[in-house]
Amino acid sequence: MLESNLEKKIDGIETEKQNEFEKYKQEVAESVGLVQKRIEEEQKNRRYIDLENYPVANLKKEIGEIVEGILGVQGKDLTLSVPPTHVISDFTLEVFNLAKKSGEKPNELAKKIVDNINERKTDLIKEASVAGAFVNIEVNKEKLYQETLSRILELGERYGESDINAGKTAIIDYSSPNIAKPIGIGHLRSTIIGQALANIYHETGYSVVRDNHLGDWGTQFGSLIYAYKEWGDEKKIKENPMRELKELYVKFSQLAKEHPEIKDNARELFSRLEKKDPELIALWKRFRDLSLEDFKHVYEELGIKFDTNIGESYFTEKADKLVDECLLNGFCKKDEDSEAVIVEKIGEIPSFLLRKQDGSSLYLARDLATIQFRAKIFNPETVLYVVGNEQDLNFKQLLELGKRAGYIPENMKAKHISFGMVLRDGKKMSTREGTLIELNDLISQSVDKSKEILRLKNPNIGVEELKKVSKIVGIGAIIYDDLRQSRTKNISFDWNRMLDLEGGSAVYLQYTYVRINSILKKIAENYGELNSAKLKKNDISFENKSEFDLAKKLMMFPEIVAKAQKTDSPHQICGYLEELSQLFNSFYNAVSIMKTADQKLRNSRVALIEGVALVVKKGLALLNVEVPEKM
Ligand code: ARG
């Protein structure tokens, strides 16, 4: 009697605890459902902006039709570029690659194209001439200028958007830190690059799923649970959960160097966790919740929101089934001695483990289950893994096996967006060695440094204003400095570069934006507010070459966004914005809007710099960098 009661009681507790994992799965299912609904709605109701309606596309189309007439090549594939300012022509067309396709000599083909253009004279093109393997093109400047400005004013903040990838879904797997340690700079790059790509992909028409694939499973949780049971101090955990959990893990690693046998204990604990032992699951869930709470803070600072935080833990059982299936279908085999499951060498790719000897699941197998799930649930056109180059081989193995075994459908692209490490004193940072810089510290240092610079620039700045602006500048500096560098290289931190007011930094661009705002304000005070969106095309004009150069640059923006998406390189946008900013400065040195007596010309100039401000703000927003309204 007594016994069965007790059993019942324990049973009650157990089911309650077991529910922890079920509850978590329920949460995942709900978040997934919400995203599916959002995407469905988006693809039905989103009003896309047609890339073909941008002036840059019209110009390319006109040239394209001529080239097509000669070669039969699609006009869309042309590369039209803006030559350096000292070159007289408005645009240049590169003929080299076209000639390669047609087998003609580049300069002969260039001549043919030029002759055809000059015979036909189109709406936007005035004249062409040969320059080696290039075609120089002079356009109807007035018309192009009017078209560009009026398009920007009409679209406002949506200028740059396009429909190139309308109706497609992209899943971006980024940030993805490991729980129970503070999120470090190591995961910062993934977070920054992934968020920029999410924005850029969306801008070209994709529906985007932002997935934080948390590292919340694996043998290390056996170690952590062991350490917690041995040395865990609840008081310390309450005070600073992440620091304490990290310390426990470091302590375990250190002890394991002398006493490797404790690793067996950890493995045993992880096995029990995999079997969903209720006591261990409850502990694990607590570590997970504490970690998410801590990450949330950093994500808020960086202005980042995920659609799903699914995590590896969700895929352990599915992974197990997939490994069995792969065994059955001969994509892997059991090692006769150890019982571990291995995939044999595929071409250049060395053989790898898919299941451990003790039967516990592995990172790669969980990823295999993840991609199968993603394909089934979201039917994406593309999946991006924004993960450091340490995992290059892992992703080669994953993607190769995934394709072979049919978990990655043929019409689905899966790409590893690899990037270099963040080094400290030339060395990689590590939790175990205690050399990891905490992200919270990095952010507060950057904000403090920004404060100093802003105060120097403007000693009269108010306390509240300073607080607000230094946060925007400090965080922008970190994000921008990462994105402007080549993604695949290692990077280091250099405060001077990050906060350089003269160029190559976010704050330089933020200054351009703020400066334009204050110019606009002064002009409005003098001449009254201008509703530039109401300007008529025919009333838009320019006088100075620097104005036209600036408009030409503005015209290229939608193309740059498209290119950044196509090549997965946000730094395209950084380079563009810096050049735009320089062109603005040249323009502003050459022209005084305030002293422009002619009203129509003055209004056109106002519209022009409004366009610059808009594109700077928009370009930075795509990188997830904010602009202050004044500073
Ligand atoms: N948590 C992993 C790590 O920090 C990164 C996960 C990346 N995403 C993935 N699907 N494997 O190393």
C-alpha cells in the first residue's frame, strides 16, 4: 500500500519532469507553425518591386537588346559599370567575356556593338565608342538623372528592393552559439554576417527563416552535469549563471587532464541524457533556459530577432533513425570491432563517424536530421550555414552525404557560408584556455569609446543624447567593421579603424547621414519645407558633373544589393556606401545648395541629397546598422 503510493508519487514527479522535453518540443512546433503561416501569407500578399522598372535595368535592357541582336546573348547578363570619374564616358560595358562566348576578338566585337548602338540611338543612350575591349557609353544624362531621382523619391525607404527571388524561401542558420557558455566573439561573426544576409536576401524577394541552431546537445553536457553535481554552487549560479557554468566546464576540463577517467563518467551521464533521464533533462533544460536568457541580452543590443531557436537537441531521435536508415541503404557501415557507425571516404572527403561507439549521437548526424526537417517543413530554395571555417570539412561531409542519401533534394541549394576567425594577439580564442573575450564586454567598450569621440566632436551634446547616440555608434562600429572585411579572412580588432571618422567605418557613414539631415534642415529654414516626392520629373535638373556622378551612383544601388545577395557578400554594400559618401563630399565641396538661386535647380539638389541620405540609411539598415538623426 505504502509502496505503491510512493511509486505513484515518484511517477508523478517523473512525468512532470519528462514533460520538460515534451514541452520544449511543443514550443518548437509552435514557433515553426508561426513561421510557416507568415511565409504563406508573405508569398501571397507581398507586393514586390519589379527590378525591371529601375532605371539601371532599363539602361541595361536597351544595351542588352542591341547586344542580343548581334550575339543572341541575354541582355540581363551584361556587366555595366561606372568608370572612374576621370574617364569621360558615363558607363562602360565589358566585352571580354561576351567575346569569349561568341569566339570573336574582343575589339572587333566591341566595334560591332558600338556601330549598332550608334545606328539605333535609343531612349537613354546617346552615343557609344570603342576603348580596347570596352565599350564606352554616353547616355541621355538629363533623362537618366530625372528617372533616377524620381524613382528614389517615389519608393522612399523601399528603394533597392527587388523581385528577383520572389516566391522563394531561404533558411539562414546563423549565430548558433553553444549553451552553458557566454556567447563569445567567436559566434559574433556568424551573428553579424547571418543577419546581414537575412536582410539582403529578404530585400531581393526571398521569404527568410532566421534560425538559431543552438548547440544544446552533445557530450559536453555530460561533462557539465558531472561538474555541476560535483561542484555546483546554486548561490553562484544565481548571481552570474553564465560565468559559473563556464567555470564549471573549465574546472572539468582541467581535472580531466589529470584524471581522464572522469570523462567516462561524463560520457555515461550523456548517455543517460540521451535516454531522456528526467533528472538530467531537468538540469539540461535549466542550463538551456539560463543561456537563452543571457543570449537574449546580446541579441537585443545588436537588434537581432530569430524566427526559431530550435537547437540540436530537437534532432537526436530523428538523427538516430536517419543513421539506421543510412545503414540500411548502405551509405554507412558498422565498424566491426567498435560498433561505431562510419561513412567511408567519398572522393577527396575523408571517412567520418556518424554514431559513436557507445551509441550516442553526433553533431553531424543531428545536422543531417536538421536539413531533412528543413527541407520537409519549409521547402526552401536555399539553406545557408553561416559558420566559421573551422567547420569547412564538417560541412563538406554533411552536404555530400545529405545529397547522396537524398535528404537534400536536388532542387535545393545548401551552402556553407564560411568565414575566418577573430583573433586575439594573433591567436584563436578559447573557453578552455580562458582567453575568450565576452561579447558584453566588447560591446560596452565600443560604446564607451564612441562616447569619448562624440564628446570631442560635440562638447555640448546632452547626456541623454550622448547615451543614445554612443550606443548606435558603438554597436554600428562592431557590426560594420566585421562586414566590410573580406568574409573568408581572419580578422582582428582595431579600434582606430572601427571608429575612424575619415572613412571606412560606420561612424563615417553615419556622419554623412547626419550632415545631410542638418543641411536639409537649414535649407528648409531658409526656403521653407520641400515636399520632394511631389517634384515633377520635368522639373528635375542638374548643372554640375558632380551631381550627375552622384545620381549615377544612386542609380546603381538596386544592382549592388542584388549582387551582394547573389555572391553572399555584404561587403559589396560597404564598398558602395563608402564611395557614395565620398561622391557626396565632392559634390558638396563643388556646389552650395543654399546659394543656388534658381528654385528648380535648388529643389532638384535637395532631392538629390535626400536620395543620398535615404540610400545611406537603407544600405546601413541592410547591414543591421542604425543611424542617429543627429550627433
Ligand atoms: N553550435 C555550433 C558551434 O558553435 C555551430 C552550429 C552551426 N550550425 C549547424 N547547423 N551546424 O560550433
